[in-house]
Amino acid sequence: MIKEVSLGVLVFSITILFSNCGALANKKLNNTKAPKIVIDSMYVYQGSSTRGYTTAGASTHYRDMDSLGVARIRLDSLDVLQIEDVLNHSKKRRHFQTKFGVQHIFTLYKRKNDVFFRKLHFGSGPDYYVLSDLTQFIDYAVTDKNQVTWLNSFRERMKAK
């Protein structure tokens, strides 16, 4: 009888442990006290692509652009400050493997005290943007109309260069 009770307690404990794992995996990143994002430098790859990508395909596309020697444009400080504001005021979620649409901006940015560049992919719909950090796998969902309008104009300016 003692073995049955201890086995029951063990099964009960394991059930609680695994039921909490799912809740933690789906938890929004907004609940954590993340430090404010401060960008030191940011570059946009020249040219635009009209094909769709998966997360893995977009990550690989960065390597392909570097190996092909695709030029990068350094953003001015006003654009960097605006993108910082967008990232700091958007809803953050963990990024999962997904398919991106066909409106892309591929960027690299370096935060203060970083020794490496981070990959930031801009994807959009009619009234929203999702900026995906493909280095740390975080999605920044942007739904504020003013920010979406600015991002649309930013995308058009980058296409023209």
C-alpha cells in the first residue's frame, strides 16, 4: 500500500510538471521585463524579393545575400530611432517556424554592446507588420496605424534605393 501511494504522488507530480511546461512555452514575452532595445547601427539589404519564404528559407537568404555580395544600405539615425520605437512598443511573442508573405525587407542590426549583427525580417499585411528577429526568434507584432503607415513608407523608400 505504501508503494501505491508513493507511485500516485509521483504520477501526480509529473502531471503537474508537464502541464506547466506547455503554459510556459506559450507565455507571451511581454510579461517579462525586457530591457529597452537600443540600436547602434542598422543596415538594409538592397533589392527586393517577391517570393515567399519560410523561417528557415529567410534565414538562409541572409547567408545567400552575403555570399553574392548584395550591397547593404546603412540607415540614418532618424530611421533607426523610429524602428527602435516600433520594436519597443510592439507586442512580443516567441517566433515559431512559419511562412512569410511576399513583401520583405531584410535587415541587420547591432544593439548596444553586441559583438554580432542580428537578423531582422520585416513582413507585412494590409494593416499590420510583423518584424521577426531571426537571431533570437522573437516576433514583434505592429498594429498601431501610425507605425504601420510609417513602416509602409519605409518599405517603399527602401525599394526605391
